[in-house]
Amino acid sequence: MDRRTLLAFVLIFLILAGYPYLMNKFFPQPEKAPEQLVGTSPDSTLMVDDEVPTTRIPVDTYDRDLSHTETTTDSVAVPESEPLNADQALALVPGGVEETISVKTPLFRMDISTLGGRITQWEGMKYDSWLGGPVKLVPENIPQAGVDAVFFRGGDLQLGGAVYQSDRMNLDLGEGSGPSSLTLTLTTVGGLEIRKIFTFRPDTYGVEVDLVVAAPDAAARHSLNLAGSPDQLRFGWNQGIAPTERVQKMELPSLRSLARIGEDYHYKKRQNLKKSVEKVEGQWRGSVHFAGLQNKYFAVYGIVPQEQGEPIEGTIRLSGNKDLEAQSWAIDVPAQRGVGDEIAVARLDLFIGPMEAELLQSYGQDLEKSMDLGMKFIRPLSEIVLLGMEFLHRFIPNFGLIIIIFSVLTKLAFYPLTQTSTKSMKKMQELQPKMTALKEKYKNDKDKLNQATMELYKEEKVNPLTGCLPMVVQMPVFFALYQALNHTISLRGQPFVLWINDLSQPDAIAQLPFSLPFLGADLNVLPILMSVAMYFQTKLTPTSGAGGQMAAMNTMMPLIMVFIFYNMPSGLVLYWLINTLMQGYQTWKIHQTAPTTGGKETT
């Protein structure tokens, strides 16, 4: 949940909970979430889930911009004699023209360019785009070069701008087929071979990516004497991630880069890239687990395999390209000895696909904890909601009905609190004549007025805070439901009834010929129905005699809620609509059955 939305909901709850007796004293002060400075810029922000600090190294030790590559290994003509220094040994043999390799599995289709060995297109076969066809995760405009690299002791070999040779141009994996690989190869003037190997399986979104440095002959081994052995290999993704939802202004707060080092999770919002690159930069060294990019429902993760169960010491850097509005990540890992002529190898598991908790859990690296399910104290409740929804979906195929069931169950669970609150507010309303008399009697003595008011509360056995407490208790539950309903991909593309054909999107029934300020051109019905229901529900709520001020608030609050909920997912608005209807009925029922005391306690 982004900060503005969170602040709006907190404000709404405070107004709803406190207006019977705190109307004239309500001045909310939003709290700013703590920020941690990282990188080279003093105003560079970092969101960290754990307070345990992670070892950080100066950004200028890796001063290469991840949005492009300034390669020092341009292709050169092959000299007639053996290379004389490391630069000559690591110069690349010309690789020809760029070509595109097509890969297709039952789950996705991707294009891999021989230029830099980068993925230039990815389409999810099981998820539709609102533009038609499969959903696409790689933006159309990407940097011209990648960021892969090999770091030798005597020099660096930048791979992002090099043209590989591929052993195949098409790869098609059918249902039930085994794993299949394609190999891209570069050759240096000194005879070294760089291999980038992609391994695909038909039943998973994950792709194994291996970088291999090989010395197949004596000339290559001589080059190693000049350049030194490779000690670090870099995997990177600077293609960004594309928004996938129709109402992009509601998805933009979800776009971010992230990294896990040790037990710490670090996040960088893409919105900050508009201010400066430094706002999305961060660099950390330690036990590397993964880095990635996320939009609302999909992600691109680079995962460092923990095959031996031992921590892998490396470096993760997050950065971005301001012109293309594309965030990037790079992971440097230590080189391992391979077999045969493989003098250095490293592997990265690349996951491109939907953020489904079960899929992410299969990697055993707590990837699922990177899903945006709210703050620490909200997240466990959000996870319970998601588990409950998935459980009910085994028996109820319609997620709309599941949301209604959740709304009814939560209102029934909190009914005792609602009953106590409503009775307290009703009694406060009945005490208004006595309160008015006390104000008139002690209008010039505030201390005596407060003392007399407290004595009246004690005599009538009324606690003013009773009306506010239930709302405060319910707030974490509501925020958990908001996070779960707003970020679960299970709702994406799921219809309910009639015109509601996607519970993850606003329920637009038609397009207006003009655009309304703050609302847009969609005609969304559920927020209007919710506003009407809320208006009538406020008419049933005791107002503690607040007079015209409260009448104005009862009129304005439903209108405010329209603006807040208008472009939110219809599943969330459906939950709030049912919640409002249940609240209205419960308030009416309690109000009808509660005894009228006339300001005196009945026995």
C-alpha cells in the first residue's frame, strides 16, 4: 500500500471513529515512515524491513552505470602473434550481426538477442493483457547494451555490448518434454571462450543461466597468465519491467526494485527515479540471495542458488535509467572452478513470471516475503487472508463470492465490538441535553466543566472511548484485507457477475465521452453504489448531537469515499460495499433494540 493511500484510510477511520465527540479536536498528523540513506547520495532513500545493518561498500567502487555499458573490450582485429598484455588477451573477436533467438514453453514465450545475450521480450501465455494477447513484461524501449561482465585479476571483460554466436535460433519445449538448453559463445583474441547457457524446463517459469569462462587450448592458458584468473562474474538485468494493468496510475506505486542481502530486504520505488538516479541506487555486499524488479502482479528475479547451504559472499547493486524510466539490478558472485576446460563458472536462477506465493516458496529463499503485503504487523494477517481465499477457492470457483463471504465473516466476528460501540454512541447522544446544560453552567470555567463532564460520565456509566475502540481494533484487519485483495494475482482476470469481469480492475461499465477530474473517463458503478450505501448507513449512526457540523460530515464522507475508491480494484470495492451494508444493518438493529434511557442508566 503506498503512503498516500495508507494515509487516506487512516484519516477515514479516524473521522468515522472519532466524530461523535472529537470533531472539534481532530487534527491528524501523518507519520513519516523511517528512511535509511544509502549509496552515494545523501538524499537516497532505502526501505529496509529489518533494522540489522548490512555491510555497504562505496558505490564508486563499482562506478559503471547499469543502464548502459561502456565496454573496454571492443572487437578488434586478431593480431598475427600472441597477445602481449591483458587488454589484448581480453579483446573480443568480431561476432557478426545481432540476431534474435525464439524460445517457447507452455508457460511463456521469450526472445533472446545475441547482442549481450539479453532477453528482449517475454510473454506470459496464461495471462492476458488488457491490450489484447499475452501479457508482456519487457518494455519496448530498453538500453542498447547489457551489464554482464567477467572480472579478471588483471582486467575486466564487459559482455553487455558483445555479439554472441548461438548454437540454435529456435527452441520449442512441449508439454512433458525434458529440460533443454541453448548456448551463446564469445571468443577473445587470446583464445578464451565465454559461454552463456540458458536452460529451460516446460513446467516452470524459472530459467537457469550459467556464465562459463573456458580455456580450451594452450593459447587461452597463456592469456590467463596475462589477465589473471577470473574471480567475479556479474549477472544483470537493466531492461526494466513493464506495467501490465489498464489503470496504470494505480499500478505505478507498485513498481520497484529490490534486493535481499543476508536477512535484510531493500526496496527502491520507481517513482523516485523521476527525481534522480541516486534515489533508486543502492549497493550492498554480504550474503547475496536475490535481486529483482516488481510491478503489481509480476516480477523479474535474479536468484543466487544456495546449493551447498553456505552463504555466498557477493555484491548487489540497484540502479536505473532516468530517460527510459527503467530500473536495473546486478549481482556479482564469486567464480567457481568448473570441469574440464571450464576455469570459472557461476549460475543464476532467473525467474520471470507471476508473483504467486507457492511458486516463490519453491526456491526456498523467502522470495514470497518480497511481495507487498503491508507492514510487519499487517503482513501475517494478509498472509492468513490469502491462505483463506485460496482454501475457499478449492470449493467456490467465484472469487467474488469468496470476497462476500470474507466481508460477512469479518463483520460477524466484530459484531460484539460494533454492538458495544453503537450502544455507547447512542447513550452519548442521549446525554447531550445534560452536556449542553453543563457547558452553559460552566461556560467561563473550563476546568470545572471538564470535572463536571467526567462526573456525569461516571454517574451515567459512559466511556467516551468505547465508541472509538472498535474502529481502532478493526483497522489492522481492514488493512490486511486491502493488501491481500489489492496485490493477489489470484483476482487478476477473475469475473464476478454481470459487468464485473475482472476483480483486480475497476468495474468500468462504459467509457464516458469526457474525462472527469481525478476520476478519469471510466464509469465505475461499484464505488457509486458503495457511496450511496454509506450515505444511508451514516443516517442510522448516532451522532451525539453534533448538529449541522455532523450533518455536513455525513454528506461529505460518502463523496470522499467515491474519490478514494473510484479507481481501485472492484474486488476491494465489493468487499467495502458488503461491509457497509452489513454495518448499516447491524447499526439499525442495535439502535432499534437498545433501550432508551433518557440519560439515566436503566437496571
